[in-house]
Amino acid sequence: MADEEERLAYRYLTGKDNREFCERVSAALEDGYVLYGHPALAFNGEHMVAGQAVVLPEVVDDMDVEIDLDGLDLEALLGDDSK
């Protein structure tokens, strides 16, 4: 495990969506990080790129505000330009 002073509270891992990326996320979990939020996938014109945020558990414990974006109505916030 990395030295506690060297570890970042928040990391966003990105890479080609393959076994190597999954191993990097697994290594972060073994190092004491926990998943934060949903994974992201994007196509860069050549291959799929994956992203996953990880945080140290004490960061989540220290958060006093929880934001639920799953129920967020983006159309209402951004307006409907199709009309």
C-alpha cells in the first residue's frame, strides 16, 4: 500500500476499456480506495475510453452533502431548444 501521505484523496482513472484498465481500478481498490460515482465510457474515434473516479473512504465519510444526480431533469435545467 502507498504511504498515507502520498495518496490523493480523489483520483480519476482513465484508459482504453480493456483488462489493463480494469486491473488499475482493482489495484486502487486494493490500495484502500472506494468507487465514487458511475463509470464513464466514450469513443475517441479509435477505441472506447473508460473512466472511473475513486476516493479514499474518509473523504466520503467527511462529506455532509449527498447529491443525487440520477433524478435530475436536465431538459428542465437547460431548456428545450427544439421548440
